[in-house]
Amino acid sequence: MGVCLFLALIPNAHTHEAWNAKRKESGMLEPKVIDRDEHSVSRKHFSESARKVLYRLNSKGYLGYLAGGAVRDILLDLDPKDFDVVTDARPNQIRKVFRNSRMIGRRFRLAHIYFQGEIIECATFRKQIDPEKEADELGKGFKQKDGMVVRDNIYGTPEEDALRRDFTVNALFYDISNFSVIDYVDGMRDLEAGLIRCIGDPLVRYEEDPVRMLRAIRFAAKLDFEIEDKTYAAIKKQKYLIRNASPARLYEEIQKLFFCGNAVKLLKHLRDTGLFKALFPEMDEFLVRNPAEGAWLHRVAQQFDKWRGAGKQITPPILFALLFGPLFEEQARKSGDGGRQNIKNSVAEQLNGMRDRVVIPKNIKYAVGYIMADQLRLINARNNKKAEKFLKNKGFGEAFVYFKLRSRHTGEHKEDLDWWEKRLKKT
């Protein structure tokens, strides 16, 4: 029995008592309710804005739960990045409750509620779409593309919302009305065991959204968890489905991957599962030809983690330059012309070749090209009268980062590196 029918049957159905009564009548999945004295989630861990949203929904007679990553992170004694709220209120009802909100989304309408310095995302409970029943459930206006749901604006119950989420540790709810954690999928068990486990059949869940494979690896790396066997095996089997995902979305996901704080573990998972090859076949082929360069990728991953641990920003241009730099260098050498423009053209050609998998914005491609081309300006600079001018160039910093890491890794251009480091100490 769905939420719509509940509301039709009960005039004041937005109460916990009404939900519980109808749940028993309809045979719905009973959650595990972890009382306040049995878990570590406290309102003090929430932002003031998140508390306001939850309490206001409750005061207006709606269910309002803190959901997903925030609950998971608090239970792991981590600081949540953001706070997402789920509710039985429909989008138009959320809009009436929060005048400081704006509706967003095409696939699924949800609200961004604006506070000073923070946005709280508030979504209506929704249900997983069964492809076999899709036409009946959704009508002609809803369809799928390449096995992925492209419109899923269909509402559901808290149970259905939990079951449609990707991994068990991301499907926990916190109920501010009684300070309990609500668990429909044994997420607490996997959280305590340090496991990333798909909800449902991982083969099906990856078909619905191939990016879930990357998310599984990212969460395992970020939280230093292991990936449950079936969840992991399905990634290895279906790795090439990742090419069905939006190339623009993959650009954003790749940044999240390597900035997760444990890029060393993440890189190992990417290569072991074959996802690295599926995403970056050119770089994978380069590593087959030059297996020693695998040590370069490991060094780069270590550096990302050091920067992240120190709170330093890692920009997209330096990310792609460091990941693919040796490949860019090889391609430039093959072209024969060692000039700066040739290097920039070679980089653009390589990155353009990825656009059917990962769309990298034009300004980022230009920046990567300049990082690689500027390596020529860093070599033999001590004999170059233009070195001082280059030092003041806005692109110097990222070019020098690549030069320093690459020189220390290969042992080449040590004298140039020493000269630049001594010169920088004087500034």
C-alpha cells in the first residue's frame, strides 16, 4: 500500500502513530529502530539549519528524517559534508512550509532550502522503479535509457525510499522526534563490519545506474571499508557499463574519486576491477607498454592524499596533468616537434579522445595543456633570461608542481629543480 493511499484513508496521516498502524495492516517491512541510548547520533552534530528543517516539518505534521551520508558519517565519528532531509511532504507542500526554498531537478523534484551560508536539500520519499512494471507505474511520460532510469518522479514510503538507495550504509534515517536511528536494510550491521554492500542485486543496481560502481569504490576508499564480495564481483563483471553514464557526470565523479582522501586504495580498486581501463583505455594501454609508470600513478595518489590531509586544494587541471602526464609526454615525443604549441595540441587531442566517456571542460583542457607545455620553460631555466618573467606567470605554480613531482620521481632535471627551489626561497 503506497503513501498516496495512506493519505486518502487517514485525514491526519502525517503522524507516526498513523504510519505505524497502516504499516502493520499492509505488511510493510518492519525497520530496526535503534533507540537514542544505543547509537551515537546527536542533534549537536547537526547544523542549526538542518535542525530547523526537521523540527519545522514535524511541527507541520510531516515526517522529517535526516538521511544518508550525514547519518553514516556521524555514526563513524566523522564530520558530515552536508545534511539531506527526506519527508512524506510533497514538493508543493515543502514549498509552502519553507518560503526560503526553491524547487530543482528534472528527474525528481526536490527542494533546496536556503539559509545563510548553507543549503539543506529536502526530498519527498520515493520508490524504486521496477522496469517490468514501469509502464503501469509511471505511464507514457516515464522511460528508461540504456537500462538507467531517466525519470523517476514517483513517490513512496520511508521503506521504499530506503530500499531504492545504493548501499546499506547510506540508507539509515534519523528521526528527530524520538532521537532514533531507523534501519530497513541492516545498514548498522555493515557499518559496524566496515562493509560497502549494495541494496538488492548489484548486477541490477549497476544496470540502473553504472555510476554506483564508482561510488562503491569511493565510499570504500573514503571510509577505509571493504566491498562485500557480490558487490565487488558485479563491478568486475559489468565494468564497461560505466560508458553508459553521462560523460559530464563522470567528469564530476572522477574529481570526487581522487579527492576522497584515500586515493591510494581507490586507485588499486579501480585497476583491480577494470574500471580504470573502462574509463581511461589510453592510459591503461600506456601502462601495459610502460609497466614501471604504475609507480608514478601510485606516487600521484599518495600526493593527492597528502594534499587532502593538509587541507590543500587539488584543482582539476593538476589532477588530469598528474594522472596522464607520462602519456602526454609520450605522445608529444612521437609527434617529433618538441615545441610548446605541439605539446598543447597533443594534450588537447588526448583529452578530446576521452569525450565519449568523460567530458572535460574546454578551459580545463587548455589549463592542462599549459601545464605540460610549460615544462619546457622549467628546463634549463637557469640559462634563460625569461625565467624571472615566467616566475610571475599565473600558470607557474601548477606547472612547477608537476615538474617537481616528475623530476623527483624520474631523477631527471635535478639541477633545474634545485635551481628553481633555491630561487623560490628568495621570493
